[in-house]
Amino acid sequence: RQAGLPLLGAEFIIISAFGAGLGGGFVYLLTLDRPVALFSGLMIPIALWITVLWLIERRRNAFPEHLGDCLLSVWNALRAGYSFQQAMDVIAKEMEPPIGDEFAHVANDIAKGLSLENALEQMNKRVGSDDFELVVTAVLIQREVGGNLAQILDSISDTINDRIRMKREILTLTAQGRFSALVLIALPFVTAGVMYTINHDSFMMLFSERMGQIAVAVSVVMDIIGFYVIRRIVDIDA
């Protein structure tokens, strides 16, 4: 749900297992090499999982970018006399994904009998945005104690726009570090592919010899640690 994929967790696991078996079997038929086939089979679920994480990250980054426009549309709808739920229906129809899809999901949950509060809280969990959490908190408080929701959302919109501007500046300043992390994680696989193509026998010693297996394991662990450290350095909360 966070990635915007129409799949259940169990379905994703089945697809990953089927892809691993099919991919590993196909590579074994081509190479007749069990270690290479096993490695290829393991890479498929990892690649699928990385893709899902990338989709989640892209969706979470795209959501705040349009949240200011979303709040402006809600503010205009409230000023025109719409209720908050009617304003959400307008957002679901007029705005592009992921905001439009998420508000359509909320409207669908409400139509199924879920309360507005629970539907918004579930949307907040899917989105994972601190900016949208401010909006949900404001709406829930307003529904309990009253007040001018349009004025509250207008104030929050200014705050969110300032935070988005700051996040863009941070992304610009940390672009080199993030690119270094991507190069770090991709370089070993590219190098392994080149070595396998150029000198197959020497490359396979990494998997057939004891010292080669230790070297591969240590390299993978160090690569993961380096990627994690770089990501932690450039991951700045705004």
C-alpha cells in the first residue's frame, strides 16, 4: 500500500519466490553452474524488494511536493461552503497521484463504514509524511473542539511550503553524497559482471574456494555498512 502497488504482502512473497526459482533455473540452464544460478536466484527477490522500497521512497517524496496545492484546494472548497469530506472528494477527482489516489482511498474507506478519523489516520500511516501528520492532527482537533478549519489549513499550508523549500535546499546540498551511495552499492555488481565475462574461471574461484567465499562475504558486509553510513550522513531531517 505504501508503494501504491495493488498487491498483498503474501502475493508479493509468492511472486518473489516464483521469480527466484524461475530466474535461478533459467540461469542454470544457460550456464550449468549451480553457484551462479543460486546467486542469480537470490538477486531477484532482493531486486524486487529494492524496487518496492524505491517506489515507497518516491511516493513519500512526491506527496509533500503537492501537499501545499492540495491544502489550497481544500481551503478554497471550504470557503465555498463545502464540508471537509466533500473537499476530499474534490481532491480525489482533480489532483494527480499520489495525493488523488490517497484521498480516493479515504473516500472509499468512509463509504465502507470507516470513520473519517480512522480513515485519515490510516492514510497518515501509508503516506508517512510529517507534513501530512500536521494536517491530520489539525483536522482531528478541529472536529473535537471546533474552530475555523479553513483558517487553520491556510496557516499550516504556509508552514508546509517553508519546510518543502528547506528540504529542496537540503537535497541539493546532499546530492553528491546520495549519488556516492548509489555508486557504492552498484559498483560491486557491475565489477562482478565484468569479471565473470572477461575471466570466468578466476571469478568462479571466489565461490569455489574457501578464501574466495570469505572475501565475497566480507565485501558484501562492508559494502552494506558503507551504504548505510553514507545514507545516514546525508539523511537530514528538515
